[in-house]
Amino acid sequence: MNRRDALSRVALILGGTVIGANAFLEGCKPADKKSSDDSSAKPLFAATDAAYLDEIAETIIPATDTPGAKAAKVGAFMTVMVTDCYPEADQKVFIDGMKKLEEASKKKNNKSFMDSSAEERKALLIDIDKEAKDYMASKKNEDPKHYFRMMKELTLLGYFTSEPGATQALRYVAVPGKYEGCVAYKKGDRAWAS
């Protein structure tokens, strides 16, 4: 191989990495969405939606001797994940699901989800969770996920990747030592975050 061929091949390899870097830097944001620089783009979520999602998440993971989902600000996490990472079809399912959950609360408890007691919220979400499990068991591959399954998944992801979830609900060692392949487990021990 001569020097000219070697330089051509190196330029081709480096050019590919520069072109691919754009996809890496944009992350999971779909390309067909309007950019955040476009001031006419309407946000998917209202300012109150994060608080509403916080209450749903807090019902799923309530505060006990460890902080709950609201302390981890899971509602705000959900709005960011749905806006930035979900395709349009899933965004619509999620947002419509928020409305369906509110309608179900009004039907079951004769009041909004936010005005319901903790016991009423829990009973409602247990019913919706059963509905979601039945739906997921019989759905076809092309059917969308159930909205409540999305909410639960985002609640768990947001909580256990947050500082309160990882450091207080899970066992956490900031700077782990050596690898130990077999660690004794006692019933009731928390899972490891690190």
C-alpha cells in the first residue's frame, strides 16, 4: 500500500466518525421533531402535568422508611423522557393515558385523581394495573403498549436511577472495592445500586 492510499483510507474512517458523531450528540431525540430552537413548537406537557405524574408515581412507590417517587422528582423525569425519547405514537398513548386515568378516577371515586385519598388512588391504580396486564397478555406485536405500563416503567426507571432511589432505597457504595462474585444475601436485604 502506498502513502496516498493509506491517507485516503484514514480520511474515510475519520470522516465516518465525524458524520456519526452527530447522531451520538443528538441522543435519542427523533430527527423528525421540531428543534427546541423553534419557538412555535407547543410543549407536550403543561406545567401541572409533572405534579400529576409525581402523584401517580408516589402511589406506585410511596415514601416509607425510604423516600418515595415524589422526592425523586419522577414526574419531571417522565415528562422529559416522553418528550425527548418516545416516538410520536407512544407520546400520544402516554398523554391520552393521563386523561384516561383521570376519567377512571372520576368514574370510580367521583373526584379527580389529585383530590382522591391515598387509599382511593391505590385502589384505582390496582384496577388499572390489572387492566394493563390483561391488555399486554392479549396484545399483538403491532399494538401499542398500555399507557399504565409506560407510567410504571418510567416510575421505576426514574426512581431507581435518581439519587434518593439509588442511595437510600438500594444499597450503595460510592467507590466500590474489589469484585466479589458471591455475596451473602439475607432475606429483606436491599438490592445493590453499585
